[in-house]
Amino acid sequence: MTDSLITLTTDFGEDSPYVAAMKGVVMTINPAARVIDLSHQIPPQNLRHAAFFLAASLPYFPPAALHIIVVDPGVGTDRPLLYVEGNGLRLLVPDNGCWTTLPWGAAGPLVIRLEERRFWRPEVSATFHGRDILAPVAGHLSLGVDPHLLGPVATDWIRLSLPEASEGPKGWKGEVQFVDHFGNLITNIPAAALGVPPSPERIVVVGNRKLRGIRWVHSYAEAEPGALVGLVSSAGTVEVAVNQGSAARRLRASVGTPVRVARLPGEE
Amino acid sequence: MTDSLITLTTDFGEDSPYVAAMKGVVMTINPAARVIDLSHQIPPQNLRHAAFFLAASLPYFPPAALHIIVVDPGVGTDRPLLYVEGNGLRLLVPDNGCWTTLPWGAAGPLVIRLEERRFWRPEVSATFHGRDILAPVAGHLSLGVDPHLLGPVATDWIRLSLPEASEGPKGWKGEVQFVDHFGNLITNIPAAALGVPPSPERIVVVGNRKLRGIRWVHSYAEAEPGALVGLVSSAGTVEVAVNQGSAARRLRASVGTPVRVARLPGEE
Amino acid sequence: MTDSLITLTTDFGEDSPYVAAMKGVVMTINPAARVIDLSHQIPPQNLRHAAFFLAASLPYFPPAALHIIVVDPGVGTDRPLLYVEGNGLRLLVPDNGCWTTLPWGAAGPLVIRLEERRFWRPEVSATFHGRDILAPVAGHLSLGVDPHLLGPVATDWIRLSLPEASEGPKGWKGEVQFVDHFGNLITNIPAAALGVPPSPERIVVVGNRKLRGIRWVHSYAEAEPGALVGLVSSAGTVEVAVNQGSAARRLRASVGTPVRVARLPGEE
């Protein structure tokens, strides 16, 4: 039953017992469930990081997978918990918008509010809905429960609005949207802004630092170790990196740092 | 065979090859075993942290699960290794007490000393009993070996004694027993100490800091971001937290920091 | 089908979505694959750390396991990707040598270059061959694809040369080859250098620090907490450790720090 593939993405870390408790609850309901860790290192309550993480990982999973996401600044308030389904994705997630930037297709997702307490743990704490609501609901879904039994269809939910890059007369303005484990800076500026092929004349500004003559490469290792390079990220946007080093540290940049890509003289 | 669910909790970290070697040993003996990570981020040799972790996670697992715990300051000495069973829990663990604060029920656990070398790896190193004894024993148990074949029943073992909160004329005295990944301070003072409902007049002292007018909430997000709040932890004790922040950092508190909850004037 | 056991070892960390994407790709091709994390905490691009990690973990797995290793300073260049098989091990790994210090036996490994694009993702990025080549190839192999279909047999590949200890008139000279999560210093000097039993007269030098009268033990806990001890590592080499503490911090030592073990007066 491939249906029993359940993934976990949280900001719990692994020094705390929260992830372990969730796994136990799922497996008590469905001992055959296969629970897969995606990450427990989402920075605490960081919805933007979560949104990038989900967009860069969930679409690679088979449609039968059920993804539990617990990054939940509003735990314990009356924010709803949701089951979301569409375009080959199935999620259980608090209503905080981090899932809304996934590719839901033209039809949009089916969204159901988790209200049927018979699929929850008998006692629900105020601070740990991941263990007491999302995990047991996942267990029941993996056993074949019809999602429509979980609660009413929702027609409204919180949408995460992420900063978008914009094009002006001088070129593109955007920002760093993700810094990966290696310190690579992944911006939100579309790679097309670079022209084909990108020119070394093109100036990139990261924060206050003007990078003249940046080397445009297809991959990090084309440059010598320590070289600052620009390339197309695996997300299809402009990326600034240091081969075998950290561009984040070198340029003192982080999520939200402004980035500009200048228009070349004479370029339309 | 749901019996083949084996969980791992260690202080090994994931930069070292020790966890990987244990997984390999289990799966060489039982290729169908499902090995689940609970945590490898228990602080090195920290039995108190391990005890809290186990109590907050193992009871959520199905009874068929077999839990390997390797937090083992005494590795290589003649401290025994134990199989422990009771009240729906099955453990493999060094005799260091970290498991004794789990709820074993009135009957108490069945404890067996691992002495039968035929269930161990042929060569046993002095420094890595997790790989050479606990992992192969887990593999054999998951294949249906009777625990009584592993060695003699033990009647004595080390008990971990954790500091307990006490009630005096001025109120409750206790301490921080766990700091979670978010910096929330989970004390050992029973939530009942707060009264129902808790009063904002009630003074909480963390270390040397008197928290007057602390806001008592059901969950973090009831207060504005950055607010210091008190609540009932998921462990049923008094918890001090900062909404979307770290109470540990704000109050410079850690495990063992004294906490007092004052009696209200006129309160019995 | 035990064939479907696939392990993952990377330097990706878990804050980035890269590991999750690889798991998704494998499971989309083979939903029944069991994907096991070995580590995602290999220090970035550190081939020596990876080599030690692999040697201390992979040999414990059953021969049917397929191990994906992504520590890949050359991603995006034309360095080949390899399938390697022999002596009970099966690997998918970039051609960077980190796997060459595993025990391949007298016959040596069968090495195949991954060149057949029909087993890759349809679009291959320049920066993420783990997701676009290694993960799909692993999925197909786990479904029973003959490795010879993946590409031509290779007869040449990069070999990692690790510093070796040497014996001279004054004793052994070597270095720290691995520092584990506890701060234990695992050297490359064979344990035989110590004599049997090791003598407290034998001087060990770590960096510039002469350790006279070091206590030779079988395991950390034979000494009092905080004591500096020498012992035989689980890799069969000289190890310097602090019981319940960090020798790396105490001696300010790291990978590459020179270590000498002196000959005793009168010793051959």
C-alpha cells in the first residue's frame, strides 16, 4: 500500500522529543506507515523558509505521499488545521500560508478543515497540535479514510505573499530568498534577467556590494575554489555563490538582502 | 510483521559514522527491520535529557516497537546492558537509569541482562557496544528471539533520581527540567501549583528574575510576539515561554535553574 | 525485495531541501524503496571526512543495500558519476575518490560510468546531479535494472590518497584522521605501535603537546571523568580521548594535527 508513505517537515529540531512523539502516534494508528523525515531544521516559525523548502522538495514525491508540515507560529490559537489536496500533492498543515506558493494548478486545491475530533487524539493539548491532531489524522488517512470525513470544505485560507522581483529601466530588483547549507544565495530574480549568455559586463549588486566582472558559470566548479560566481539556481533564478565557500559569509548576505541585476548599456 | 519496528535514540550526532554502523548491523541480521530515528542529538552523556526525551516520546509508540537507547557514559566498563519490557514498552539500554522514570506500572518492568554472546557480534569492541551488542540483539529480537534467551533476569539496576519540586508555606520550589528547541523552559512544578485559573498576581521567579504580572495563557500565540508567558506544558507542568522567541535566552535559564511559584496572599 | 534498501550520505545538511528532493525522486520511481539516512552532516566537500565515514559504516550493511553518496566538490564539471560494486558493497558516487579507501578485496571493484540518460531525470540541472542523476539511477537499480545498462565499464578513476603513518627510529609519526562527535581524536597510527600492554612511560605528542604518563585504557570510563586517556579506537588505531569530555578542545587538535608515539628506551 504505497498510500502509507508519510513525510514530516517541522521546525522542531531533533534535540526535543516532539518529532519522535509524532512518529509514535502515526505508527500506533497505522503500524505499516512508512514515515520519512524531510527536515526538522526549518528555522523556528520561519514560514518563508518553509515555503521555499516545500516548493523545492514536495513536487518530487509520488502523488500517494502524504506530507505533514508543522511550522506553526499560531499553535493553540483558533487558526484552523487543513488537509490540502491537488495537482498530485496531499498535505496536512496549519492554516498559515506556507503551502500556498506550491504549484496547485489552474483548478486550485481542495482544502478541508480538520474539525472531526474522532480522528484526533482523545486529549488535545494547547501547544502540540502536531502530535494531537495532525499525526493521528495522517495515520487515519493512510488507512484509507475519506478526506471529506475530516471536516468541511474550506473556501478561504491564509495566503503567504512573498516579495517578488520587479523589472525597471535600470534592470531587475529583487532579493535573496533562500540561503542554502553551503551559503549559496538564491535570489528571486528570474534567470532570464541575465541575458543569454550572461555578460561579464553585467553588474550585480548584493546589499551594498557591487560585483563587477562576476564570472557567469553553469556550475560552481567551473571556477577556481574561492571564486565568486553567478549562475542559474536549481530553482531557475539568479544565484550568487562561492565555489567551495560561502557567498552568504563573504557578502554578509541573508534572506531579504536586496539584489540588483543591472541592464547593460544599449540593452532593451 | 509489525514486530520489526526498531527505534534509535543516541547522543552520537550525525557527523560520526556510529548511527550508520548500527543501522547496518540491525539490517544485516533482519533485512526487513524498519529502523526509525528518534534523535541523535541527545547532549553527550546527558542522562537527564535522555530521561525527559524518552518519557515524552516512547509512550506514544505501539507496544510492538523495540527502542534502542545509547546514551552511555559507562561504555566499556562492566556496567550491564539491559533488555527492559513492561507496560507496552520494550527497550534495549545500558544500565544507567535513564529509562527508569518511564511509566512502568504497578507490576514494574521485566529486566534481563544481555549476557548471551551468541546474539552479539563475534568481536566486541571496548568502546562501541551500541554496534557490537545492542544492534545485533535488536536484530535478533525483531526476528522473534525470546528475550529470556538473552541472559538472566535482573532484580537490581541503577535508578535515576531526578530533582523533584516541593511545596512549602510560600509556594512551590522546583527547577527547569528541560529546555526545548525553541527555548521554552519546562519546569518540574506541577501545573496545579498555578491555581485555576492562574492569577496574574502570582509571582514566578526564574533564577534571580522575578516575573511579576506574567501572562498566563493556554498557548504561546495568545500573547503578542516577544511576550513572556506562563502556561501548562505538554508534560503537565509549569512552563515559561516567549511567544516566537526564546525564554532560555531572555531569562538566561537552563536545565537546573531554580524556579519558584509563589503562593497568593490568603491562598491555602 | 531486500534489494530496495537505499542509503543516503551527503553534505547537504537538513535545512536545505536537497535531501528531501532526492528521496522524492527515488520513491517516485520505486514507491516501495526503503530510503535510510546515514548522514547529511558530512562537512561540505570534505572528501577525507566522507572516506572515514564510509569505511566505518558501509561494511556493516547487507550486500543488497545500495549506497548513494553525494559529497561532490566537482558537481557540474564533466567529472563522471559512477556505479561501483564489489566485496559486498554497491555504491552510486561521483568520481572523486572518497570511496576508494573502502575494502574492495583483491579482485577490485566493478566500476561503471553513468552515461545512459534514459535512467536520469529528463532535465538535468548543472548543480544538482544527486537529484537528477544519482537518485533516479538508484530508483531504477532498486527495481532490478542490470548495472551494465547504465553505461560503459570504467578502468580508471580518481583515487583518494590519505596521509599514512610511518615508523622511524624514534617511534611512529602520524596524524589525527577523524574527530568524532564527542571530540575523540582518532589517529592513523596502528594500535600495535603502543605495545602490549601499552606502557605509561610511552610518550604521545599531539601537535606541540607532550602527553607524559597518559593513561592507557580499554574504554573511556575506566578513567575518572575529565581524564585524558589513550586507547585503541574502534578503527583499530591509536585514539586520544577525554572521558566525558572533548580531547579535540582540550588539546586544540583537529584533522591533520600531527601525532607521534615514541619508542621506549630499549624497545626494538
